[in-house]
Amino acid sequence: MENIRIAHIIPSLAKGGAERLALDICNALNKQPGLEVKLVVFSDVNTYPQLSSTVDVEIIPSNYTPSLTGKSVNNTTALRSFFDRFKPHVIHLHLFEAEIAARATEYYNAVYITHCHYNTVEYKKFSFASLLNKTLFTRLFERAFVLKHTKLAKANSYIAISKDTQLFFKENLPSPLKENIILQLNAINYNSFAKAPLPTAPTTELRLINTGSFITRKNQQYLVQVLHALIQKGINAKLHLLGNGVERNNIENLVASLNLKDHVIAPGLVENVEDYLAASHLYLHAATFEPFGLVLVEAMAAGLPVIALDGHGNRDVNVEGKTGYLMPANTTPEDFADKIIAITSNPQQYKEMSTYARNFAKGFDIDEYTQKLLAEYKKLL
């Protein structure tokens, strides 16, 4: 029997949960016999050189922009040529830019997987507001284009990364496509993050950490305010903010205004996140909306209790009082700081949470995840 050929497609390997998961999936699939796996990206942006070094990555610049006026931009010829050459049995799509470009190639010989990494706004169904807003109307047109070509493929399946995302797609996909949504919570390379000994409760300096793009939704400025509240309460604490983005200047200005330059470390984009986690005591997350929260599971694997604001999708990775705490979205920085103090000032509670968090994260290991994914591929085929 010939190998099953699988093409994963994602716009780039920029820093992000979707990109990290796509690479972890490809690496895990490469361990399986009888598979031939390619990862197609549209640009040469790669913030994961080490993780991608063991993946067969092919850079194929592609994009498709539909137009109501007949002036659509269709740059998918090279992508279609790749499909004709590689002849994939499975096309696994990550993020909407990859989705619309791949559908525009009109390659219908494969089965398709749409990975729902977030509540994709382009999939929102018709509302009267769409007629009054140019952006919403354009998204509606893109949705119609994708769904039209989806119906022509051999088979389609949708992987929702959280219950919140699953509900979104059930509400917005037409029948019978909504019957093809499966819930498969995100996964991590567990061994990479669980290799260090479990941390112990802080004795002199409390080391806090957060990772994510510096964008408004990720809400790092809130964490700076939490740190300030801790300092005001007499706690010797430092906060590592891993990432970069458009909000960096605003974050740095807030740090300066609160006189916290000696307490906040922001090294930018790093690939060895696991090393930073291993040197920390507690993971903090303040995103106002979180489709899932891959970084939370990574932190738990490192043995860090997690305190987060309720971002909807991260409810699936919280066991209240055991892996940490999920705080209401309107929690004040002072109350958030009090919860940090409650955990870290009780060594026994901290040890129990750390142990539980690591064991809980083991259920999200990429190898078990890949077996379920491979079963879905074979079912569709």
C-alpha cells in the first residue's frame, strides 16, 4: 500500500500557538510509518528554526483575495502545481489565509481538514450588520467562496481546539458541515517542558512569567499592574514577558511610569520557552479572549501553577484550585495579586498544585493527540 501523503499548510512560522502546534504535529507524524508529510508555508518567516529543522518545509508564496467587482487576486498557481506534484491524500489547513488560498486552487482529489485555532471571524454567518459594514460584508463574501469550494472536496472535517470554538463553528457552519466538527483539544510536546525538576515555592524572590504576542487582546499591561500591586504589598517579584508586538512601547511606558524597570524582563521572541518556564514559579495569563491557551498547558507541564483571567477557551485547561485558578474577567489587579500571594506563601499547597499541574498536562501530549488525528485522516479517506 502506498504511503499516505499529508500536506499541512500555514501562512508562516511566525511566533504563535497555531504555528507551534503545526510543527509539533508534523514532527509527531514523521515518527509514524507509512506517512509522507510536507509543511507548506507562504513566507520565509520562521521563528522556530530548531523545531522546523526536522520537518520537510516548502516555501510557496500564495494568496487569494476574492473581489465582488471581479478583480480577485489569485496567486495560487504555484500551490496548485505543488498539489499536482505531491498528490496529497490529506490537506490540513491552519488559519484562514491558508484555507482560502488552498480552496482557490480547486484541487479536489484530497480530503480536507480545517483546523479551527480560534473563532474565525470570516466564518460568521449572515447578519444584517454585514450589509452596513464593508469589512463584515467582505468577510461574508470570503465565507461564501470558501464554503462553495468546500462542498466540492472529497470530504471535509473541522477540528475545534476548545469547547468555545466548537460552539462557534456549530453556530456558524451550514448543515451538514456542522456535523463534521470534532473537538480535539490542543497538544504539546510534553517531554520538552517536563524535563526539569518540579519547582518549589519561592523563598526570597518570586519569579512570574507570561508568554504571548504583545497585542491588546493578550493584555500584558494588566500583568504589569498586578506586579505593581505585588510590590506595593511588599512582595519581591520579577515578571518575565516573553514575546513582541505592537503593544511593546505601551507596555514599556507603563513599566517606566510605575518604576518597575528592575522588576520586568522582556527579552523579545525566544525559542527556548521551556528554559524560562523552568526558572519560574508561577505562570500568569490575562488575555481577554483565549481560543484555548497552549502556553498554559506548556507552563503546567513545567510544573507551574497557572493563574489566568477567564478567556472562554482556557476553561478547558483549568481544574480550579488544582492546576491554579481562573479569575473572572473583571478581577482587579489587587485581587489577582492576592491570589498569587495565597498560592506562593503556602509551600504545601504550592507543591500539590505543581505536581497536579504537571500530571494534568501529560494528558495533552502530542503523541496521543497525533494518534487521534491519524485516525481522523483514515476515517475521511
